[in-house]
Amino acid sequence: MQLVFGADWSGLNSRSGSSSMNANILSNFGLGLRGLYQDLTKEPVPDFLAVFIRELEDREQRANR
């Protein structure tokens, strides 16, 4: 996981700020979030949560019968 410190986001809502700079900031922010999400989805489900997931899947199968 990558952490970024010291970013100044105050210009995002500023009318005097450059719209292309805001677009670049938002684009970089989106790319960073996408990377974090992809890393997160590659992680295995923890064992203590797998029990709940199996239970929910069993309930869903029983409800669809």
C-alpha cells in the first residue's frame, strides 16, 4: 500500500486554480485509488470472514431453491 503525505488539496475547489491542474490532480488521485483497490482485491479473504461468507452463500442458495 502506498501512502502520500503532504498533499495540498485546497486548490481543488478554488475558482482561481487551473482546471487542467485540477484534472491532473484528480487523475493521479484516481489512479492511486485504483491501484490500492487492485492490491486489496488480490488479498485473500481472512479466515474469520470466510466463515461468514460461506454462511451467506448457503443462505442465498437455500433462498433460491
